[in-house]
Amino acid sequence: MVKIGIRLFPRVNCRQIVLTLPEQLLIPFHNHSNQKPLYSGLMVLVEACLSELI
């Protein structure tokens, strides 16, 4: 738990976030030939957006 605690934002009680893709992106993401960098890039952007929001 210590390792997890280091990565959490102070005074933020929520530790889970559900991400959904817009319907227009579901099929392109699903059919992409190399999904790993696609989803990795998405997670980087999501983290940046959430960090700015918090």
C-alpha cells in the first residue's frame, strides 16, 4: 500500500476512474493493427488531463 500511496494525489479520496471512448472511436480502436501504442497514448493524455483537473 505504501507504493500506491506515493502515487496518489493528496486529499483525493477516489482511486478509480472509468474511461469510455466515444462511439465514433470504438471500432477504430478495436480494429487498429497495433493497439498497445494507441491505448498507451490515450492513457498518457488521460493522465495529463486528470492531473490538470485535480
